[in-house]
Amino acid sequence: HDNAFNKARVLHHDISVGNILITKGKEILIDWDLLKCINKEPSKCDKQFMLASLVMNNNVLHTFVDDLESVFYVIIWLML
């Protein structure tokens, strides 16, 4: 959580017993689907299925249509 906040500038927003894994002395925070960016525009927040055009160009506004396209890529990824 400390690295996510200080380095990536994101907050988890869903910390619960089910979202913390502890294995071999390591704690892992999972389920980042509700993360919120801090001091960043939404288009500058890195996410796995964000469109490359949004990641590569910080001046592009992240729109509803971009999220729909990301949903398409998630569905393809799940099918594969």
C-alpha cells in the first residue's frame, strides 16, 4: 500500500480481509479494480487494459468510449 501510494500515486479503495494475501512472510494487496488516482488526471493512471493511445499521450482525454473499448479487450483476454 505504501508503494502504491508513494510511487504510483494510487489508493486501493477496497481494503478488506479478502483482498490481502499473506504467503511466506509477504503481504500482497489484490483486487485493484476500485483504485483511485491521487494528484493525477484519470487518463494518467496506469491500468492493465487502458488503451495504448491514452498511456502514450497524457494530453488525450479519457472518455466513456475508451472504457468500452477496454471492456472489449478484457473480454478477449478472458476468452483466450
